[in-house]
Amino acid sequence: MGVKSLDALHIASAEASGSDYFLTCDKRLINRCQALDLPVMNPTYLITEVDYEG
């Protein structure tokens, strides 16, 4: 995947804890994590694009 080891650790921790999203401002990391089941996105995208129901 070409991700730095600390980034990989943070993402693995988020996946293991059952997080719904992984937020980062690192565009390179967002692009490299597109194949993951865990959505990796910019916080601004989450605020503007994710629809909250409930």
C-alpha cells in the first residue's frame, strides 16, 4: 500500500476498534487507502458530504 508505518498503525487501530471513519488531512494517505473497507477521508469532506440520519 505504500503507507508510512505510523500511519499504518493508526489505521489498523481504527479498524480494530470498529471506527466508522479515519480522518486525516494527508491527501497522499487518503489516496493510498482507497481500497480499505474503512473510509479514510478529510474532516471537511466528512462534515460536508456524509449524511447523518438519527
